Amino acid sequence: MANGWHEGTIGIPVKDGGMKVAHYWVKAFEEPSEYYGINGGKISKLSIKIDGEWKANYDRGWDIEPADEETNIAYSILLNEYN
């Protein structure tokens, strides 16, 4: 994984058979940070937007915590990939 900013989309299947698209931005570093990283990890900034609405935002601390199923799925994928 490269150091710096990452941007992309994640397709999330929903119960009605449709698909939600989560757009994300992540700033991750090579080394984890106990003070600034999510769960002491490498991600220092993270934003998730679904259907034009900000669903999660972390900037060295939570501004908007993931609160629904779709956002938590996207968040879990990003933690696995970048943290």
C-alpha cells in the first residue's frame, strides 16, 4: 500500500437486491500512529459519502462516526485495506 491519499468507490449490496455506492477518501501512512490513527493504525483521515450524504468522517478524531449498516461495511473494508 502506498503512503498518502487514496480515493475510490465501494459497491455495497442492499437487502432489496440493489446496490449502494460508497465514495471514499483515505489518508494513510506507512507507520501506525497511536495518537492520530484510527484504532492506533495508519489511517489519519477518512471520509465516506453515500447517496450524496456524508456518512463518516475521521480527521485525527471522529467528526461523524459510521452509524448504519452500509457505512459500517465500507468502513470495515477500508480498515482492512489501509489500517
